[in-house]
Amino acid sequence: MAWTEKEVGNGRDREPVGGNGFSKVSQTSSSTSSTSPGCLPKKFEGKDALSYANILRSRNKFADALAMYENILEKDNGNAGPTKFVCPHSFRHLYKDEGRLLEAAESYDKALRIDSSYKPAAECLAIVLTDLGTSLKLAGNTQEGIQKYYEALKIDPHYAPAYYNLGVVYSEMMQYDTALSCYEKAALERPMYAEAYCNMGVIFKNRGDLESAITCYERCLAVSPNFEIAKNNMAIALTDLGTKVKLEGDINQGVAYYKKALYYNWHYADAMYNLGVAYGEMLKFDMLALSIKPNFSQSLNNLGVVYTVQGKMDAAASMIEKAIVANPTYAEAYNNLGVLYRDAGNISMAIEAYEQCLKIDPDSRNAGQVRLLF
């Protein structure tokens, strides 16, 4: 679970942990089978017994399936026979559904003692140890939980959720350097780990490194475009960056960041407010600039944008057209004129303006994207 800007998630990885972070005890199996935990039916031995256990599991007769699996392991007694063919993932889920993570860990550990090269058992043991770590952490035993995460990584150094959950714990403990290192390792092992990128972004943002935070959120959203927490966090970081550059004297870049913030979260009030303030400041500045230099194309274009936002379409068109007359190669003015015509419903004139923008600046992303819509 990724952080919001105000709080950290509870450290649960979405795959290995149940809804509330604790191992869930399943309901008693509805099976009426009388398979005894101490013996297998005589007609089922070896691989046949294993196949029968798999059938029981597929029919949700978990208790009976577990009993069969355990008998197979007991009869195998250290000889890597049918044990090698037991699906570790199925066994793990059966134990977990029965609320028996410790037994699952012991079974995988036994399998590894029989054959240390048995990779599926190592992978599943790492998963179960991570589940145990999260259960311990949520029960208030944080240090014991951390120990289980490290045990999981000792078994499988490539298990990304263990790194991620360590990152969450260390973040909650305000050990941010260690947390960041854990998140980076999680992302290295699992490049599509959106939550890890998001949480790295939060750490960078809280440190005031807005550019690095935005980079992390961009990576997160490239992996998971609809990740709402990351979109909201991106809007916050972009708004803060807009205010930063505006205070440094670049009001136009500040406006650009505010607009981009609203792209990610249209309802983010701070971005809306700051954009309105910036437009007000631009209006005063540009009016002053035009009183000194009436054909200053940038101020004419800026006034056109302000008037567009205010709904004064005729005044906006007049200013933007004057900007183009003052500077016929002003690509941004043609783009803004296209936006104005589009909003007014004059599609043919909008297309003409966008095409002129692209002739001057073929890399104009907005004009190119909008032009494709028509």
C-alpha cells in the first residue's frame, strides 16, 4: 500500500497479505470426506495420492487436501520423492487459508533441507515469512516483523515485497535513508512496482526535492496510470514546484506547473487558487509591460490566456491575434488561438491554428495531441 502525502500505508503488500493484514482463518471445509489425517486410502499412494489431494483442493475441501499433503510429506520422510511434485504455491495457500503460516514455513523449510536447490520452495518460504512479518508488525511486534522480512530476503534475495515492506516499516520509524534504499531495491527486483515508486516520491517530496519526487511519480504512473494516490501526490508536488519557480521570478513556468497539477487532479484547490493568483499577477505585469511596449508579443499572448480563463473570448482573441501580428513565428500564440477557437466551437479555425503551430514548432505536444482528435 502506498502512502498518501500525510500518512504512510500499513505496510501490507497486496499479494501476500489478506484484507486486514492478518492471516485469515478459513471456514470449516464443507467436505464430508472422511480422509483421516493419519493415513491415506490404500488405493492412493505416491503420485496418485498427490493427484487426489489436488482434486480435493480444487473442490475447496481444504482440510482434507491438507491432511493428504501432510501424509505425503510424512511418508516421503526426507526422500525427495512425491514431495518434489507438491505445488508449493497451492500448499502455501492451503496453510494460509487455514490460518497456519507457521506450519507453512516449517514445511517449506523441510523441503529446502531435503533439496536446497528446490527454487519453488524457497520462493514460497520467502512469501510466507513476509506474510508472518506483516502479521507481527500489525500486531505491534515491529522488530519481530522486521526480522521475518530479513529472513525472507535471506531465503530469496530477489523477493521485492519483502524489501517494500521493510521500506514501509522504516518510513514509519522515520529512518528515511534506509526506507529509500529498501524501496529502490524493491523497484530494482520488480520494475513494475508502482507502490515503491510512489513511496520514494513521498520521501523526496518531504525532503523538498520536488524534481526527484515528480520523477518517481512519473515512473509510478507510467506503470499504473490510474493510481489515484500517485496522481494526487503528483498534483501536490507540481503545485509546490510551481510556487517555488514563481517566487524565483519565473511566473510563466509557475503557471505551467499549476496547469499540469490540475491535469493530474482537476479538483486540487491549491493548484486552482495559485493559478488564479498567478493570472492576476500576470495581468498587472502585462498591462504595465504593454504601456511601455505596446507590441510586446509575450504580454499580448499572456493577456489573451488570462481573458480566455475569465471567459472574455472576444478580448482574448484580439490579444492573441495581436501577439501573432507582433511575432508571426510565435508558436505558443497559435496554440492558444487553437484552444480559443476549439472552446468556441469553431473547429475548422482551431485546426488551422494548431497546424500553423506545428509548422513553426513540430514538437509542440499539446497542438499535436489535440490535432489528432479532429
